[in-house]
Amino acid sequence: MSNIKGYILDNGRLKGPKQGLIASAGPDEVNEIQMYTILLKHPEGYVLFDSACHGDAKRLAPFMLESVFINEEDRLLNRLAAIDVTPEDVNYVVLSHMHSDHTGYIACFPNAEICVSDSEFTGIVKEFALGVGVNDRDVGYWIPLKLKWKLIPDDVKTFELFDGITILNFGPGHSYGMLGMLVDFQKTGKVIIASDAIHSHENVGPPIDPPGNLVSDVGYHKTIEYIFELAKKENAAVWYGHDLDQFSGMIKSTEGFYE
């Protein structure tokens, strides 16, 4: 088992209608959620899970402009610098999906392979080409850049980056193709990073209470079932994408790390 260190990077807050995360929420309920990324330090290199929200008004969809709250210290590159990591150090950036609060800084990692679901990449770029995507401003920024894309095909369900760090290909649900990660820490134990494949413990139920907007309702339900079957098999904890209660109890990079 490799000695892996995991740093939880707090990247600000996002406010919006709660129905976006929990379909059964009231129409007037407002939700405040955290945005965070995870930096994994492995003896063979660095893996960054998601790349936060950029925060530049020119990059954000109009509906996000009054919803995003990012302090200077929350910005991803500043969080990395605070733990003595440079963008050049990062070997892989794994994108759970390609919404703007997860892709903001992908252009800042010149040495990294950008891992994303093939279906997700195809779906989001197609939306951009048709002018129907909600993240078109952000997509329009990075599409022309010569990034080192690594597209994970639908039939590749697991992909090991380093010993103890494995990409999980969940398939469609919240978006066209969701990726997660299984990390085997020596002391903490195994963790499944679900990201927005499951926003919160409130989604889990029973019964399952999905987000208000889904690409695939069937896929979303299958993914929750798969994650918890895997968690039971591997005796793994599950880290959700936007669960403020869970996030409040996590060790942040300003406090320490998981190992």
C-alpha cells in the first residue's frame, strides 16, 4: 500500500435554489454549498480531483454571477501554494464532470493529463457547438487551448492512475458522464470520492431523492446503488460533492491532511 496524503482544498461557496440539489425541496428554499477540490500526494506524483470554479465574471454563466462567493485564499492556485505545490507538480487532473464549478483552472496545469469521461466531453462540447450549454462561457475559454485531454471510454469502468488511486467511471446521471475516485489511505482507510454523482446525504435516502436536473434519472439511481455496493465491499467511506454538513467535519488543507 502506497503512502498517500490527501488535502481538502476549500474553494469557496455557491448559493442557489435547493431544488438543484434535492428535487423534493420547496421552490423557495435556498441552499449554500461548498466548492472543494482534493489534492492527492502519491510517492509517484500528484493527482488533483476537480479544478474548482474560476470566479472570473467573464467566465461564469449569468445565473452564477451573484451566486459565487470566492475569497482570495479560496482560489485554487493559492490553496495549492499554501501547501507548497505548484501547478507544474501536478501529473493528473481528474474532472468529475465539466460544469464550471469543477473545471475553472484546468488550463493552469501544463504538465497534467486532464482525465474526463468521453461521454461527458462529447456532450458538453456538443452543447457548446449548438449554443445550448449553461457553461458556454467557460467552455469557450478552454476549448481552443491545447490541453492534454485523456478521455475515459464508457466501457472502462476503473482506471488506476497510481497504486491506491483508481478512477471510477460512473456513467451518466447528474451530467453526461461522471467520474469518481477510490483512494486507499494507510491510516484513514479507503474513501470513495463521489463528487456530484451524489451531491449530499439527503440524496441517498431511502428513498433516493435525486437533484432537480439530471441527464439520466436511471443512471443516477444506478450510480448511487453502485457506489454503496462498492463502499460495502471495500469498507470505504463516501465523500459527497456538496454536503455542507460533511464538509464541515472534514480536515481542511489549512489544518492538516488525510493519510
